[in-house]
Amino acid sequence: MAWTLELLKRLNDFGIEYAIVGGVAGVAHGSARSTNDVDICTSLDEPHLSKLLLALKNINPKLRMRPDRMRLPDDPARLQGVRNLYLITDLGQIDIRGELPGVGSFDDLKNRTIELDLGGVNCRVLDLDTLIVAKRAAGRRKDLVDIAEYEAIRQRRSAGP
Amino acid sequence: MDTGNDLDPIALSQFPETDVTGDIDLSLIDYNLSLSPAERIRQHLEFAQFVEVVRRAGAKHYGVDARTSEETE
């Protein structure tokens, strides 16, 4: 099993609800553009944060944002108020978002997802329309290119075979 | 007592450091450069394997592979 699938399976096994967002979600909808890491949106409030820290504990999570690559603390009190976690783990890189600009929290977006079976690992994936909303809110140059592709996919899908 | 002041939630929550265009995640580049070429390729291949699983699951969900326009089972 690919490392990232093992990582997502681990989140599932610990009962963590999340949705895949970003470029990997784009791939699920038909994007041909490449991506290098997986982004998920989940709640970073208690008690979810504690469960997340437990799930990550044994895979050596490190904070990618810090030059010293400090290990992610096990104590949720030390991460109180954090909205995003950008991590390197033994199972690859993962960006964990507590909220998605333009869309909101996990609770706001969980009904705007599709459910996919990734080789026995069931995951929510942000739906195409909401992915476009999120990309528009992010507004970087690469997001504009992504939006152009996603809108082309949406147009072709609505036109039918 | 460790008060956790080395973890500023606001700093941690900001998007990773990027170049002037905002398109290039410099922290990801720093991490990649900390790996050996063999480790980089292995990571890339591992992630490509995952992306292929996602692509196939998406094609099955929609009933058609967007890259080839072929119908899926």
C-alpha cells in the first residue's frame, strides 16, 4: 500500500473525520496536473485534535514550517488555537487545514464532498464545485491555472459523453 | 515549566514560506533538498502510486476517465 494511503487509513482507524482537498481532490475529479503532497481539512478543535495527535504519534510527525523541523508535540494544549499543520511524517507529507478559505471548517464542507474507495481506504473528497470556490479564494497564480482546468472538466462533464 | 511558547499558533497556521509569486512552497523545497536523490525519487514514486489510486477511484465514481474519455466499469 502506498505510504499516503497508509497515512489516510491510520486517520480512519483512529476515527478522524476529514476530507481530501487541494490538488489530490482535483486528480479525483479528472485533473491531469501533478501534485506533491496531500491536503486534508479536519477539525483542529478538541476532542478531534487529541485523536489526531494520537494517530500521528508513531509516524514521527515534524513541523515543516519550522526550520528546526521540531517534532509535533503530543500535548494538544501546546497546539491550542492552531488552524493549520504542515507536516512531514514517516508516511510522507501532509497539510492539515482546520479551515479552508472561502469554504469554512470541516463541518461546513463535509456535505460538499464525494465519497471514494481508495483501494479499501474510504475517504471524503471535496466536490468539484467547492474545490473551485476554495481555489478562487486562495487566488495564487497556480490556483488560477487549476481553476481554468477544473472549469474545463466541469464543462465537459455537464456536456456529457 | 515548559509553557509551549516555542509554538506560536499564528505562525504555524500561516501558509508555508513561498517565493515572491506565492506559487513555490520553499519549505517543501528545503525538505526535498534535505533528502538524497534516491530518497526524493522514492518519495515521488510512492506519491505517484497514491495519485494513481485516487485517479482510478475518481474515474470509477464518474464512470469515465477524464484523461482518456473512456468509460469505466
